[in-house]
Amino acid sequence: MFFSPQCASKHSNSGNYGNREMTIFGFNTDVKHGDTVYHVQSEARPSDLVVQTLVFMKGLCVGKRTVSYAQEASAPDFSDEAIHQLLKAQHRTVIDAINAGNMDSALGTVGEVQDIGGSGLSLRWIKADPIGSEGGFILHLQVTDAGKAVAGAEAVARIGSDADAPVIARSTSDNSGNIDMQIVLNDELRRESSLTVQATYGAKSATRKFRFKKANQQP
């Protein structure tokens, strides 16, 4: 078993909205600015608790915006409709930015994932190194604020996506914004096959869900 952020994009059919575990939410729009046509593709990835917008030019991905709703997902009134509205607003924001000739303002840097609200704080996946055989791993992340490394951010990891789940690991970012979290595998973590990491710095936060997969499975 090894650890993966499961960040590969999935193409989706727009207009299908149903059970959050069964349906991929999506919008696809072609936008022309000057002589350039951009294809904007937005989708929800419920298993990762994020909404993501990709911008393509001539089939090449030229930009991406990813927002996490992991912090809100455990609220009793959080619904598929809330995800739909979040995705719709993000899709429109990117389209409006392209029309205004200011696409970069609506897109993040590679690997950047912010919480809803776009406070600027981001939690970026780097890698995971295994510890022994099935004994655990060290999760390597980086915290940035508006693209700059953040020192002194506090990070906690919880099993699954329940905000009330017990903390299983803590760490603090170094001067390069890097966080190393040692995660010990136990029966509950193997059963849940995912964990949520939240980094906080002052009043800002960034939250991401990460999932396990079997070593012999394809990404």
C-alpha cells in the first residue's frame, strides 16, 4: 500500500448532478479572447473534496484552479447543491477573468489548493515516503501564502474527513514552508483509506483530503 493525493483530472459530462459518491459534476465552455480560444473545464471531485477548473489552449492545459471544501463537507447542511453552486461560481470566475484578459488572477500555481474563500493560504502535496513494510509513511507538504513559503504554520492530520475525528499527527512548517508529518498506519486508517490535513496560519487555513490506494493499482 502507498499514499497518493489522487490528483489526476477526470473528464466529465456537464449537467449530471446526483449522489455525491456517484456523480462527477462538470461544466465545459469555450471562451474566445482576441484570436485565442480557451476551453474551460470545471468538475467536482467528491472523493477528494475539491472543485477544480482547468483551462486548455489547443489541447494543452495552461492553467488550473483547485479549491477544497473539506472543511465544510462534514457540516449537516452541506449538500450536493452547495457543491454545484461553488463549482458554478468558480467556473464563471475563470471565464470572466479570461474575457477581461486577466486569466492568471483567477488561477493558482501548480499544485496549489486553497480553501473556499481564497484566503491565499495553500497546502501543496510534495510526496510520501514509506516507513518500513506497511508501518506508515512520512507525508511531505508545503504551505504557501499568495505563492510565498510560510514558516510556522501549524498542521494537523485526522483520519477520514470528519472535522471532529481525533488528531493522529501534528507538525509545523519550516522556513521553506515544508511540513513533514509521520503517519502511523493502524486498522482504522487502513479501513478509512484516507486522511485530512489542515494547515493554519493566523486566521487563515488550508485543508486537503488525501487517499490511499493499493500499490498495484493504476493512478
